[in-house]
Amino acid sequence: MSEMKKKPQMKNKGKAKTPRNNKNNDKSSALKRAYNPKVTANTKGRKSRSPKKKAPAKPPVRVSFLGGLNEIGKNLTVFECENDMILIDCGMAFPDGDMLGVDLVIPDYTYLEQNSDKIRGVVITHGHEDHIGGIPFLLAKINVPIYGTPLTIGLIEKKLKEHSLSAPPTLIKKSAGDTFKLGCFDIELIHVNHSIPDSVAIAMHTPAGTLVHTGDFKVDYTPIEGKMTDLNRFAALGDEGVLALLAESTNAERPGYTQTEQKVTDSFDQLFASAKNKRIIIATFASNISRIQLIINCAVKYGRKVAFSGRSMINYMKVAQELGYVRVPDNLIIDIDQLKNYPPEKIVLATTGSQGEPMSALSRMAYSDHRKVSVGAGDFIIISANPIPGNERAVGNVVDELLKRGCDVVYESMYEVHVSGHACQEELKLIHSLVKPRYFIPIHGEQKMLQKHRSLAMSLGMDSKDIYIGDIGKSVDISEDGFKEAEPVTAGKVFVDGLGVGDVGSIVLRDRKHLGQDGLIIIVASLDVYDGHVISGPDIVSRGFVYVRESGDLMDDIKSLSLDILEDCSRRNIHEWGVIKNLVKDDIAKLIVRQTGRSPMILPILMEV
């Protein structure tokens, strides 16, 4: 008995074996395997495990800049991933003072032509000329689909009707909030406020990660039309993770917030009330449809009819009305030819020319060159726009001419008759804080604007090594591992002059500048075909150099020296025309500089008889 009692108290010194049929133990092992993948059923007795497979590296996104950096306008950015390419915007720029005779400037499309088979589409952020103005010239070379919001596509359709394209364009309407696929790019449109309706930012979901392109935007908490910028979606993208942010920099130097369009509403109401018995003429951007709606609202309130002047103003209004982006009561709008049928106090004329453009409607009014509108003491003129950098002098000249004619003129620095459509510093900081990008590329601006935007990002805690400032023709590869510059691409400026695209280059512009500054001297002579002696001439023609009737002695000296050079060439048996012309140009140039201190262009014209 004593032995039997002691037996249960005996302890097993070795480890107990697990019974094979123990269901509870099997369940415990299964749970361990489920929550710890390293524990498997067949690991018993194994000394080493196979190495864990490394996830394949994500492909980079290449970003190439064909416009919009270190300049205002001509916006065009190229995104490439794997074997797909998309474009965001395709704009133009207006020529500066050195581009004599040039109508507009577009990007160089050589790189796009070389990779046309990769391009899946062009996505447009909004309908301003610096974002859509280059589309007709691109489609003349490459037939690619264009994606945009309804108003943007409507404006593009209107523009394309003026161009004869070899193939019908593919224009696809999308709305803010829509998503669609272009190759390996999943495109998402995000509503933003700007000075034209239907503006969007673009989120590109790619195998490398998500990239956000803001387009032109501001944060208006009380917009005249539509909703405020979709900050919720920007924040959601930031929470999901954004690889890179490309944000506009136009107002990066301006502190604070951009004023709401409601400020202009209050100013317009006061100015309409103060105009009393005068005709009101308002110059503004034709594309600022919200501003046009304000003008219409004030006209209704004060019992005035509205007319439009300027081709672009009429075109924008026609598209906006057709698509329902402006609300116009019946019988409010009249043709400009009907102005004479109404007293001045019953008229509002909305016109182009807020930038002092020489051929714009307001400029022609100021210089008494408008066929249908004459201005004077009975006119109250409001210039509702900021001068674009470089246009200040032109705007000032127009204001001076209007004042000389007795007009009352109100412009931006006097009253709040204009607010910008671009985000100032605090709005840019807000977008950065919401999106929380890993990398940042400032876009849309001159170098000083890009650098200031870089400083803003750094003030929010971003490392300078994670910020890239590009330039036209530069490319950068962006991936989880960082960004690095890639091979540069062909890029630059192409000048459009009349019907000619690209046939005006730097040499032609240099000659035009030379002609404009110093004038032209033409030397015409006929030479014997056999021995090269002068048969007739030389005759001297001067244009833009000196007044011939008052410079007879100089003309005689030029003629005499030219004759001596030609006869000397004949005696020396020099018959190469290039050599003869260079001898004439060099010696005549020295004579003119010695006597006048000027350097006109010298053009010898020689004919064999």
C-alpha cells in the first residue's frame, strides 16, 4: 500500500513526450503558426531556415520639364513610368520685349515626337492660355487624347476650330472626383479654386507611388461659384502616403492668404453705385468667368445692360454660357453695336486689355483706334487685374491715355478690384501639411519663386535634400530610394509668327533687333559676267538708318567706296560672291562707324549681267 501511494508522487526527470492524438495541443500549434509565420509544422530538428525573399524594387517615375520652370507660362510636364508617358498641361507664353514680331511662344515638342508611341494622353488642369494654348500645335504633330473638365474641354474645342488639323482631335470630358486609367497611371482629379471654374489638381497613382500635381490653385473659403478646394481629399492622400508633391509657386513670395473673390464683390458694388450717370467699362481677363459673373450681378442690381468687347472675351463668354457656368437673365446682354441705343448710365462694357496689350480692345479705345467705342469724360473705367510682371509700363501707358481723354480710371492699387487666383504662403503651407510628401518639386514660377517655395517647405521641417528645383529640359527619376537627375531632354522655346511655327529662331530675332536699333543699308550693283567690272550702280538704299535727303555726303562716300571695292575685286580677278560681299560689308561698316558711330545692317545685292 505504501508503495502504491508513493507512485503518483514520482516526478518524471525528462521532458514529457507530446501525445500524437492530443487535439488541444494540435490547436495550440496551429495558432502559433497562424500568428507567427516562422513557426511551421516541419521545423522540428531543422537548424537553419531559408532566407526571406526580398520584395522586387518599385520602378521609378521620371519627370521631365518642357515648360513652366524659371518662367511664367508655357506649362508642360512629362511623367514616365515603365513604358507609359502622360503629359500634364500644354500651354503657351506671350513674347517678351526682345521677341520682335513674335505672336506667342510654345514648348519644343521634339522629345514628345520621339516618344509619341508611349504617350497615353494629356491631362489639363484648367482652361487658361498658359495651360491650353499649345494644344493646337501639339496636335498638329501628334494625335493624342486630351482629358479635361467640361469647361476646359469646351474652351479647347473653341480654340481648335481656328486650326486646321489633319486628324480629328480626341477630347474626353472628366469631372473633379473622377478617376481613370492611362497606361500604368491611375489618374484622379481633385477640385481646387482658381480664377477660372472647373480647375483641378491631379493625383497620379503609379507603381512607384502617388504623385500630386496641384495645378494653379488657391484656397477660397467663400468662392463666388462652386465649392472650396477639396482639402479633405488632399488630407486623405497624405494619410495614404504621397511620394512626391509638385506645387505651383506663382505667389510663393507673398505672405498670408490670397483674398477671397467676395472682396471684389464689395468693391464692385461700391464702384457701380459711385459711377452714377457714367458708362462703366471694365477690363479684365476674359478667362476670369467668376469676375464676369460679378459684373453681370452688379449690372442686374443697378439696372444696366452688358456688352462685351474683344475676341477672347466673346469666345469665353459663349462657351461659359453654353455650358451653364454663368447665369445671365434674359435680355441683359446686348451687342456692342447697340451701345448707341442706350444712355451711358444704362451700360456696362466688359472688355479685354487689362494687360495693356497693343491690339487689345481697351488699348484701341485709349488711342482712339476702336471702330465701335469712343471714350471720354463720360466713362468710368475699371481695370480689374494685376499687371503681369513686364506689363507694368504698357498698363501705365494705357491708363495715362485714358486719363488724358477725361475718363475716370480705377485700377488695382486704388481699390480692391482684383484678387489673385494663386495661393500665397499660408495656403501653400496648408497643402504641404496635408499632403505630407516624401519629396517636393516646386513648379510654375521664376527662379526666385521656386527658391522661396523651397524655403517654405524647409520651414515646415522638410530636408533640403528631399527638394528638387528643376529647369527646362531637366529630368529627374523619383523612387522610394530618393531622386536623381536623369538624362536631359530636348526642350526650349519655339516662336510662332503668323502662320510660321519654329521658322523664327535666335538668328532671325537678332537680325530684327539689329534692324530695329540701327537700320539697314542696301548696296545694289550689276557686274559683268565675264570680268566682274561694274556695269551699273552701285545704288544705295537706306531704311531706318539716316534720312537720305539730309545725308547726301555720307551716301556719296558709301557709293564711292563701294565702287572702288568692286572695281578692285575685278582687277584682282576675285569672282567669289561671298568674298566680294564680305569685303564690301567690312569696309563700308568701318566708314559708317567712323562718320556716324552707328552699326546698321549692310546688305550687298550683286547681279551678273
